[in-house]
Amino acid sequence: MVTIYGEGTVELGQVSFAKPGYVYRCYEETGDAEGYTYDQTVYTVTYEVTETVDGLDYTRTITKDNGEQAEGLDFTNSYKKPVEVAKNPNTSDATPVGTMQVIAALGVAAIAIALVARFGKQKKQN
């Protein structure tokens, strides 16, 4: 298994054969990352190994599932940024309502005390 993060290529290295006939099925495991579309191409890589006087020789063919011949394995993924749902702007005041109510009540109480004090003095003077 080979993993590539982001763009890139990888060489799979040298292959050794001990007997004739190897067939590999190559595909990309799809992930579940949001916004990504993964390549669904499946390749069949066939090594036809023959015995010669010098040892073993091979012929490699790469075929896509649709029967098309390929030079190599190429998986192309795409990314589309997910559409963000527009949020309504926050138009409210962040001041706590309870604090405003206490301040208003204190203001009304102060006015009431001032009025009582003023009119109380006037009654005493009369």
C-alpha cells in the first residue's frame, strides 16, 4: 500500500519474479474527506513471465477496467470547497439585559428618593 498526501508520484521499485504469471489489481481506496472526489479507475497489471536461456523475462501490460491500455497507473482526485451556509449577521447587543434592568431600577429609585426628599422638605416648610 502506498499513501500520498497532496500532489505527488511514487515509484513502486523493482519487482522480482520467481515463477511465471502475475496479475495485480490496482485501485485507490476512497476516503471520506469532505469535498474530495476520488478516482474510481481500476487497473489490471499483468506480468507475462517467460523462461529464456538467460533466465526469466517478462512483458507487462496495464489495462483499465474499460479495456483501454495504459502506460502507467494514474489516479486523479479533485477537491471542491464545500459551500458554507450563509449565517445571519449578529445584530443584537451583547450587553446582558439583567444588568440594564438593575441600572434602570436604581435610576428610578434615585429619582423617587430625590422627589420624596424635595417634596418632603416643602411640606415641612408649609
